Amino acid sequence: MAHLMKPINRRGDRIRIAVASSILALLCLGGAAFAVSQGGTDNPVPVSEDAGLAVDKSPSAEEVRKIGRFSMLEEPTQESLAELSKTERDLIVYGLKQTDGKQPGALSSVGRVQTTLGSSVLVFTSSDKICFYSTKSSGQNLGTCVPMDSTISHGAYVTGENFGSGDFYLLGLVPDDVEAVDTGREKASDIQLYGNIYEAVVGPEDLNVVGRSESGEAVIKQSIPIGMYAGK
Amino acid sequence: MNKLGIACLLLTLAFLGVGLRQDKAEASNGSCNFYSGSGWFCKWQDNPAPTGVRIYFDAASGTNKRPWYWLDMHEDYDYQSPVQKKCLGYKDFGGEIHSLICGGGSIGSNIPSSWRPGWAYIRQFSGGYRNIFGRGWHTS
């Protein structure tokens, strides 16, 4: 009887091992696929690997560019899109999904600047929204999508803890009529302007950012309560 | 070998079981689903949220400390009540609180791996009550 049972047990063993191995293999493959879909990086952007980047070739896209209030924006071309890193491309795909809360938008214009702080800052538009995202050499990626109209009249900004320090990273977007940005303090050279983008690392205190025209007139005023934001 | 095979199988099923429970979890103000392309996707909201109060992601399963890699925050689905002064934040596993990103629009930021896992929160500073919601992505 015992010798009859033995082959059955072995077959059972084989089946159990095969099932377990298959499941483990599937898990490993799934994990590997997920890692690949995240670009294999430590700082992935939440977009699917197969997500496409739609370019808006409609007349309305041309109208957005003709507004001409953000001269760093250009018509997206295959060449300009090919120059983007995977993270930057993913940020555009991600940003296009933020533009109306329902259907992903299409890219109507794009621009990019490199800053002296080591960031690459993307600006792009879709429909009536304008987005700006910074990819920093430290691995910090952040940004926002805001309505175009309010940005033309008031500018826009985001700020957040500068990874690895107690300071705050400040990133802003202003229209073309702003030629310089300052804080209204005595030492006003702490904010650099790159096209339509300004960037600075500042202390955790409230800040009044003023965007000035060529003649020095204040055309944009932003009260940024960093002290409140930093409040623990 | 027999015991090892059974142990592996049970371990695997237990792991899958945990995942399925999270997938189906109905949260008090947070819920999650798994997507093969981007991992776990969660969302939470407070409607309306008082000014200055941190609204943490709170799943009914009680698993709120998660390895978030990306968070974003929005004002309202119809964008009709802009909250320019709002923040998306994070409490790391050591209990330190970080203001990840503050400002207007649909703000989003990644989270360094050295801060994971942790707790995600949203917070608005409009001076009154506003509808705000947060979204987060994390690995298993």
C-alpha cells in the first residue's frame, strides 16, 4: 500500500511545486514589468508605459500660440519632443491629464529652459490650461497646471520644501511683459528669470514677488505665504 | 521539498489576498485601486475642508502608511472654486512633516524614496471651507 501511495504523493508534490513556481514566476514577471513601466527610476511619474503623447494640430492650438504672452512656448515638433528626457515626456503626458479633469488633453505648445540651479523646467499648454514642471538634478519633480487666463493676468507659482534642506524651492511662471522679478527687499537679486520662468531657493518666510516691466512698473504681484506653508 | 512548496504557495496566496483586500477596500474618505501600468492609485477628499487642517489619506483598512511615490492635489473636479493657497504634504516614517508643494492649480510632486513609506495629506488656506481632494500613487 505504501509503495502505491508514494507516486501519488510525488505527483502531488510536483503539482504543488509547479503551481507555486508558476505563481512566483508570475509575481516576478509582474514586478519586473511594473519596474520597467516606471522607467526603472526612483522617481517615476504616474503614467502608463503605453500612454501616448497627443499633439494638437488644430487651428485652436495655433490660436493659443498666437496669444504670444509666453514667448518661450513653441509649436511641438518631432525633433523638439525627441530632445525630452523620459521623465519630461512622462510629465507632459501626466500634465495633459490634469487639464480638464475628464479627458486627457492634447499638447498645443511646449518650451523648456535649463536653470543655473540645475533644473530643467518644462512649460506646455493644452486647451485653456498652461502647465509648468521642474525636474531637478536632486531628483525632485514638481509642478502644476493652471488656467491660462489667470496666469496671463496674475502669473502662477508653486513652492515646496527643497529636498534635503530646510529651505523652500520656488518656481513661478509670468507672461512676457515681465522683464525682471524681485521680492521688494533690499537685496532683490535672489530671483532669476529664465524666459517666462523664475526660480529661487528661499527661506521659510513669507514673500512678496513682484514682476516688473522693462520700465520697472510692477505688472505682477504675488503674495506667497511660505511661512504659513512651512508651518508644522 | 513538500513543505517548502506548500509554504511558498501559502505565502504567495497570503500576499495576493492582502492585495485583493486592499484593492476592494472601501475607505472612510480614501479608496485605492491597482493598475498594472502605474501601481496603486488612491484618492481621498474632504468636502468641505476647513482651513489649515491636514486631511490625511484614511483608508478603512487602516493601511494608511504607504510607499507613496507621487501625490497630487486638486481643488474641485469642475475647477470652479480655485484655492490658490493650498499644500500637499507628507509625514515620513520617522514622523517628520514635509510641505511637498503649495500653490494654485493641480499641484503635483514626487516623494524621495528615503522618505517612504509615510502618510499623505492635503491642506488648504483659503480662510474658509473649500472642497479639496488628493490623489496618490504607490508601489506594493
